[in-house]
Amino acid sequence: MDARLDYAANPVEAKAAKYLVSADRAVHDSPLPAATRELVQLRASQINGCAVCVDQHTKDAAHAGETAVRLNLVAVRR
């Protein structure tokens, strides 16, 4: 299986990835609780349709102490 995108090979994609990592760092360094931060990232992943990210943020939120009920309710949040 080949990767669909090679972020290192394309300078535009590499620049976009750099900004995404920078934005994530800013959110990570904010006073927002870890569980809430993961819920926000989980919802963004659902909107983006990224199954890998949804899986990752669901597990990270549970590890941060988020309840199963709140994790399940993220899917219906507007």
C-alpha cells in the first residue's frame, strides 16, 4: 500500500503540515483541560472524516479521563 500524500516531497504540503503542528502546539499549551481538548480534536476529526484521527482522539480522551457517555455524544454535537 502506498501513501496517498507525501508531505516531505511537496513543499506546499510540508508548509501546511508545519502550520497544523504549530496550531496544535498552541492549543496544547493553552489552559484548556486535556479531556476537553481531546473532545474538540475528536469533533474536528469527525467533521474531516478521518477515521485514524477519530480513533486516536477517542483513545486519548478516554486516557485523559473523559467518560464514554460524553465521547459518544460528540458525534451529535453541532
